[in-house]
Amino acid sequence: MKLSDVLTKERIIINLNGKDKYDVLGKMVNVAKTSDKVTDEIDLLKKVLEREKIKSTGIGGGIGIPHAQTSGVTDIIACLGVSGQGIEFSSLDDKPVHLVFLIATKERTNSAYLGLLSRIARLFIDEPFKQKIIKSTSSDEIMNFILEKEKE
């Protein structure tokens, strides 16, 4: 599964900001609920927040991948938030997060879910690519960069 299979330009937030990571997660779920695959945004937000309280999903390198398995979605979806200034996310490296990928999937879909998490980590380990995304000014541009990178 590729990121472009589950992320659309409509679910990319440019200039994402918030007073804290929980505020940001609420904004991301608000965008996620625009997908017809989200049937219960309240449960989705609850599961994302519960997961974040267990351990931060800020994996380091300026990336956060909040995620949840919930009966509130019918299929796997992704949202991307981009923050040039960075968001305090209690990351593993104690640095701000500039790219936040919200991943939601229905319960008991571990292989697709874990595969997508792994693919995101591999795509964005490339620092020049990551910086292109952070500096992008439109969701169309970001989707085009992702599609090009996935062809490599």
C-alpha cells in the first residue's frame, strides 16, 4: 500500500498550527471526517487521543504519526498536516514536529496499517524530500511530490 492510495489533497493541511498536539490532533480529525470512510469522528478522535497518551507518536526527525484502529472508519485513510514552525509533540528526539500524518483504519487490519506506517517512515527519511514537503505551498504540489517519490 502506498501513501497516495489513502491520502488525498483534500486531506492535506498547509500551515497546521495549534496550542498543543491535542489541539492539532482535533484539527486533523476534523479534516479526516470529510472522508466518507469516517463514520464516527468522535470515536476516531477518542482513539487517537488514547493512543497518544500511551506514548507519543512523534517518531523523531520532525515527523509525527498519530494513528488509531477504530470501528469509526470503514477503511484506511490518511491526513497530512504540515507546519513550517513546528509543533511541540513530545517526540522521541524532543524536537518539534513539522509533518503530522494521521492514520486511521478499521479494527483488526494490522498488516495494511503497519505497512503504511513503515512506508511513511521510509519515504520521509529522505531529508531533502521532507524539506520539499515542508516548504510546499499547496496540497496539489505535495501530492505531486509524493506521487513522484513513490515511483522511485
